[in-house]
Amino acid sequence: MKVVETIAAMKAERGKLAGSVGFVPTMGYLHEGHLALVRHARTETLTVIASIFVNPTQFGPQEDFATYPRDPERDLALLEKENVGVVFMPSAQEMYPQGFSSSVAVEGITERLEGKPRPGHFMGVTTVVAKLFNIVQPDRAYFGQKDAQQLAVIRKMVSDLNMNLEIVAVPTVREPDGLAMSSRNTHLSPEERKAAPVLWKALCLARGHWENGEKDAARLRQEMTTLIEREPFAQIEYVSVADPETLEELEKVDSQALVSLAVRIGGTRLIDNTMLGG
């Protein structure tokens, strides 16, 4: 496994590769969710490239960039065990050198859900992902369904800008009690960790009502809200039943819907989602 830290070195390694390349961009502190992406990529492409880069431009001024968990040595050991071919680990200065002034903006769907309380977040995501795609030149790139809005935004960017790669969604990996795996779960206290599965319980409740014939989106939102509000550690930021592509809120779920939520458990902000009809 090659580990490179500069754009020039990454391009040089990419130039040596023949056959299909799968790409797994990460911010490090890897867990089974990340490794599931790597394993999926390995089944479909000849060489897997992963990146580890905590992107400062997608964090707001009140968000946890400084405290975002990092363990690069452990990350590299895990990636080597999964037979990753190349790991790209650039510095912030390498990705955003002095004088950097360009950005990639996807409008519309970035202004809802996660984008509403986090202005600038998705512009930071799309800009760094576009840069990584240009540097790595993958045939396929792999993203987790847990970050459903991010996945939709990246797909829109790739389509709109005619980028020559395929975006592959990989199902969310969960703990035995249903909590979606996330690097931020490490911030939860033992009591908060016991409370955190309320997100998945709420999503399952909505799915159950929908499968039993409930099509009214407002009622689905209310059922989830009522359940979460019974948990003392939980504070709701949003509960959504939306069109999977536009992320506009639905009145009725006639075919497909993305059911998603953001909830603070204590001081830790968690997100999760499930697809109805998909």
C-alpha cells in the first residue's frame, strides 16, 4: 500500500495504474462503515484508492473541526488490511494553498435539511470532492447512504458537470442496536449512547406506519417527533419526509420518500435516514 501526501505524488501513482479504480474519500477515524465502502469498491474495481482528509471548509465556525477525532496510524493499518492500493493524505495547505479562491456550488438541494443550519457546509463538501475526483480520476466513487443529502448533492454535481465517473451508494452500517456508525459516536457519554438509538427507532416507526398504509407525510413526521421527544437526552433539529432527489418536503408518500432526521443527543449532533419505497 502506497501512502502519498502531495497532489503530484497522487497523480503519479494514479498514472501507474491499469484497469478500473474505485475511490473511497474519508475524513479518517475509520469504522466499519468506511470499511464497508472499501470492501464494496474492492468487489467492483481492480484498485482501490482511499483518501484521508479532514476538510476544514465544510465545518462552520461553531462546529467541531478542532475536536474531530483523528487516528491516522490506526486508519492506515485498517486500510492496509483491506488491501487498499493507495492512500492519499494531503494537508490543508496542499489542498488549499495560498491564493486558493475557487469553489463548486450546487444550488437548491443544498439549502434544505443539513444545509439550512449549516450555511457553506455543502459548498465545502462539493469543492473538496470535485478536487479529489480531479486528482484521483476514479472510475467509481463510493459513499455511504447514511449521509443521504451529501450523496444526492454529489450525484447532482457529477451529473451537472458531466464528470466521468459513477457514484455508488453503499447501505448504512449499524451497531447491533440500530445506531448508524459514525465517528461522532465517540463523543457520546455512556448514558447518551444508550439514548442514541432513538433515531433509528423513529425511522423504523415511520417505516412501519407507511407499510401499514399511512401516506400522510405530516403524520409520519409527527409520529417520529413524538417518539424522539420522549427521550430526555434528545433535542430535534429537523424531521423530514422528502422527495429523494429534490429534498422538497412531501405532503403524501405515494411512491418514494427519504425520511431523515438530525437530533442532538446531549452535545453530539447525529443524523440518520431511511428510504421508503426504494
